[in-house]
Amino acid sequence: MRRALFALVPLLAVLVVSARAPVASVATIPPAARDRGTYALATDAEARWVPFDITPGNQIRFAMQLDGRDVSAILDTGVSYTLLAKASPALDRTKLVAGGSATAIGGSVALGWMPTRTIQLGGLSRIGGGVTVADLPAIATGSAAAVDVLVGADMLAGHALDIDYAAHRFRLIRTGRLPFRGETAPLRVSSERSVYESAITLGGRRLVPIVVDTGDGSAITVTAAGWQAANLQGLRSTTTISFGLAGPAVSGLAIVPELHVGEMLARAAEVRIEPAGGFSQAIGTNGRIGSGFLQNYRVLLDPGARRMVLSRGPKADMPPLRSTSGLLVGIEKDRLKVLHVMRGGPAVAAGWKEGETICMIDGAPIPADYPTNPLAGWSAGTPGRVVRLGLCDGPTRNLTLESFY
């Protein structure tokens, strides 16, 4: 992750796989039978940039309109069908019908489906169609507040998506356009999973398919089999935790010297290694490229032209931020909660446990703006520094930072 390591990195890939697990007392409407709606791209779509901010979990968060109502949303090319949160004020329960189930990070989730009148996203509009409906907890975005919508491949794939991470804006334009120059990688929307897919080369081994998932806050994720095939000897590794719609998932974590995404060479890339039988393997892929990696570039995703274009941004060649504390924490109002103790890190040796809460750092309380406050940098501080962490139940512990992966 390129931002402060206080927060989890959420993983939000969702793939509709069946018409099971009804969530209403009416007949399920399978995906193939649903009204897909009518799409229109405005003639001035190229000028209709959508501003966004980056969540603490490295996701693209912005505002759009659903049935004339302003809603908050995350751009998520790893979601097959646009998803509305059950808790959103935009949900009309009188229209909610059973929607089956989906495979997600952490397991399976039950879905509903709600027809919509209109959706407006930048220069793209849709009349008719609908959205899937599921629980969307705030922890899935690494933020204190949940969002209303995950905008998925069904809304995006008919056009080219131009994401200017450095300027915090994106737009939808007609397919085939090339608004900037960069290095190219293959891209398609898979018929099997209905998400964006590409390939990477790691340790000289080409891994395909790899989901291109803007809703995944991590950098690169590979399966255990893919990591073994890459045969990268001598790299130190640790563990980390992620949260998806169905719950938490623990994976390995290492920094690799280099990897290729199509023509593009990336150095010192953060790679997560899923355990055998993990999410990527379960859906028949070899891993994911997430927003934690993509945010170092200007990105064009154009499955119609079968290409992804990456233009290096100012952070493209910077080494990833590494934890030196071995603690991954989440925010709970005025405190931090330990979500994971990283294998081999100093926090393990110091006896830290998941679930413990921190209320003071070097004598300072947890500020309201903690995600962007310089205080949050303690967990990736200079090796050898001693940090005083005050637990919320009273005692203070000293933690000596060190390099461990």
C-alpha cells in the first residue's frame, strides 16, 4: 500500500455465480434474465470529468446519481454487476427481489436485485436496468462511513475508462480513443466472470487471467500456485489481512524486485500471496491488479479495444511503504483497533494480539483526521525508533520498529 499503514487494504471483487440464496419471498431473477437497461454516452463526455478522492483503503470514491438521488460510490471493475448497499437511502425495499448469491473475498454473500429508472455517471447515462443489493460495511472501504454503490463492469465495460489518479479525476469516453500515450497490456471482460482481466509476468512466468480490480485497494495479488511457479527465491515475506464483502482474509506479503504488466516493467512491487483455495483460485483466476498498484499511473481501461494503457505518474518508481511495526490497525472513532499482527514483525515478539485497542501514540490521542495526519506514519517509521503506544484499557507499551520483510 502506498499510503500510511494504519488501515487495512480492502478487497471488493464480487462475482455473481448463481441464483441461490434468495433474500426476498418472491422468485429469484437470474442475471441473464434481468433488464440491462439502455446506455447513452453524451457527445461532450470527454469534458465530463468526475472528481474523486482516494479512501484510506486506496479506492476511488466519488458522487453520482441513482434515480435522481445523489449517492456516494466506488469505481470497482472487479464487480460483475453494480451493487447497492442495503443500508443506502437509495434502496426501495418495495422493489427488492431475490438476486441469488455471489463469490466474494471471505466467502459467499446473498444478493438482492432492484430495478432502477436512471443512473447518471459523468457523461454516461442509463435508463432502466437495475442493481444488485447486498450488505456493504464501512470496513470494506477502510473508512469510517460506508458508501452507497459499487459501480461494476456492467456499467463501465461498453466504454473506455480514463483514470487520472494524479489529478483525482476520471471520465468515460468512447472505446478506441487513445487520449494519452503509455505502455500497453491486454485487457478483456471475461465471459466467464464478467470482470476486467489482463495478465502479468512474475519471475519469468506469465500468469493469466489476472483480474484488473479498481475496487481492490492492494497492489498485486497472486495465487499460491502462481507464486510457487514464479520461483522467487530468497525473498523475505510476512502476512497481512484484507476485508471483502464476506469477511476477512489473511494472505502472505512480499516485495518483488520486478514484474511486468504487458509492456510495462514495475520495480519493487508489493505482492500478496493468497493461500491455497483462496478467492482467486476459487473463481478460476491467478490473481488481481488492484488500485494500490494502478494509482501510480494514469490508466486507460478499454476492453472494447482489448487494451489497458499505463502512463507512469510521479510515484511510479517509488518503493512501496513497508510496515516496521508489524501492526495493521483500523479506525474506531477515537481509537485504533489491531486487526492483524504481521508474521515475523516486532509486534509479534512484543506480544500484541488482534482486537487490542490503542488510544495514545507517543502521548498524543488519536486525532479525528488520523488517516491524513502525520501521526499515522508511526507504523512505518524509521527502524530503531521506539514508539510508546497507550492501550485504551490503561497500560502503555513500547514498540521498537524494525525492518522484517
